[in-house]
Amino acid sequence: MKVLFLGDIVGERATEHAAERVPKLRAEYGIDIAIANAENCAPNGLGMATKQVEQLLAAGVDVITGGNHSWDSDESVDLLALEQVIRPSNLSEPVAGRGVIHVDVPAGTVTVINLADYCAMKSVKAVAGRFVPAYESWLRAEKRGVVIVDYHGDHVLEKQIFAHAVDGAAAAVIGTHTHEPTAPLHILPGGTAFVTEVGMVGPVGGVQGFDPGPLVAGLQTTGNPFSGSMPGTLDGPVNMGAVMFQLDGGRTVRLERVS
């Protein structure tokens, strides 16, 4: 089984880039299932938007994962009702959306679990007071076939500890959220693929795909970069933060970056 995983897709142009590349990558690598974190795919980079989600699904993305931006707008919340869209599962009820999905592909059944760390979720008003530790949620999750985890988090240490804790039980743990890719690609002793941060599909040269101007102005004038309005996505070349991994008997035997 071959899996394509795209990191945080930031904005409209990045979505268009991903939608153009995914069909070609599926054909080139013989991809069985494509997963994309699209919590930033709305034109303003905050949450999801219907047009962009439909573009990704039409292009061959099988599962869309999320994170702290999954509840940024009413439209984004509505999209959580789609069968192919999930958000972090380590939340107590009631919270819109679900965090685990089971997908049957010709090569077998795949369970995708979306998790997040506390640092990524602590400022999300929609889920205030409902955070559950990621490993606790992992233990409760219904798992079928091969299991792939999108771990949406700030902390390198937490991601690495979690990956080793589930080594051999998860086929892959792919880190998202910080948008800045980490260099090492790991296949752990038990056969779990692990990437601390896969990176983003988004415009390079700014701040996580966003225009740095308003953030810099806020920092220089008030000491708080977020004191003004949120910046728009940057108008620049789009980088492809993605990995492809191949599984054999539930273990990863090949892991490489897709640029």
C-alpha cells in the first residue's frame, strides 16, 4: 500500500497547486490513499472553505484532516459534517466533527486518526475545556487495518514520544501544524513511519504562509504581533510539503519526501 500525505494547505493558491499535483502524484507513485491536512485551505488561510475542500476531493484526496483552525468559521464547522473530513479526536463531547475515519481501498482498510497537542489547541475557543490527552484518545480509538496518525502539534518532544509509544501499532505518525518541515525521515524499529513536521503546501517567504507585514507592525508598535488584524496569505511561490510512504504487512518499508 502506498500513501500520500500533504501537510497544511494554506490558502487558495496552495489549494490549486495541490489539486493540480495530487492526480499526477497518484499516477506517478501508484498511490492507494491520499491524505491532506487542509485546516488552512480557505482563501484567508483560516479554516476550510467549500470551494477549496471540493477541489481537493475532486483531485483525489481521500481524507482531509484538521487541527486548531478546524472551527475558525461557520463554513469550516459545516464542512466537518462531510464524511471525508476529520478534526482532532482528543476532545470531549460535544464538539462539531469527528476525529477518526475508516477508509476501504483496494489494498485494504485504513484508519486515519487526527490528534493534537495541548499547545496547538489551548487558544481554540470552540473547544475550551474539552481537551483530552492525545495518547488517551489513541487508546480509545476504534482501529481497523493499517493506522495512520496526523499529529497536529507544536512540541517536537511530544510528537517524538507519541510516535515511539505507538511504534508497531501505527503504520505512520505524520506531524503537522508548524508548517516548517523537519529534515529527518524516520522508520522506527517497529515499522512506524515518523516525520516530526511534514511542512506546508503554501507560499514561501512569509510567516507560515502568511504576509509578515501586519505581524511585524504589531510587534514593533505594541509588542504583540497579533494586536492588529490577521494578515492575508502571501503572494509567492508555493512549496509542496508532502511525503509518500509504502507499507508492507502494516509496516513502513519506504518513506520519502515529495517536493
